[in-house]
Amino acid sequence: MRLIVRDDPPAVGDYIANYIVKRINDFSPTAEKPFVLGLPTGSSPIPTYQRLIKLHKEGKVSYEPPRALPVSCIFELAFQVQACRYLQHG
């Protein structure tokens, strides 16, 4: 794991948004092979989302086909899977 330090929230948002855009573009998503983006909630990711919107408007990234999942749902799904396994196998 790397620790990336930036001076302020906009700088963090720029760094993370550029990283996400590179990952999406390198992945080359299609309808058959979508890129699924986990979206955290709260106010901390707002600078990142603002920068992602700007990069999209500049034509530097496409979110087609759209696939996004709030991170809270990921944890909920993981809990449900663990609960189901427990109920099936004891």
C-alpha cells in the first residue's frame, strides 16, 4: 500500500480522479466487459467526483456502459454472502 500526501482536498480529488480515469481508459470497458466503479458516500469523495465530472465534460473519459455501486452496498452484499454461508454451513 502507498501513502500519497497532497496539500488540500482539491489536490487529492485531482490525483484520485486522474488515477480512476487512467484505470477506466486502460480497461477499455464494453457492454460485455463493464468497468464497475465503487462509489464511497459522504463528503470526503466530493472533490474527486467534481474532478471526474470535469474530466468527462472535457471528453477524457466515458462512463459508458455505466456500472457503479455505492460502497455501502458492497459491504451489505458481503455481509449477506457471509450470512448465507453461515446459514448454509453452520
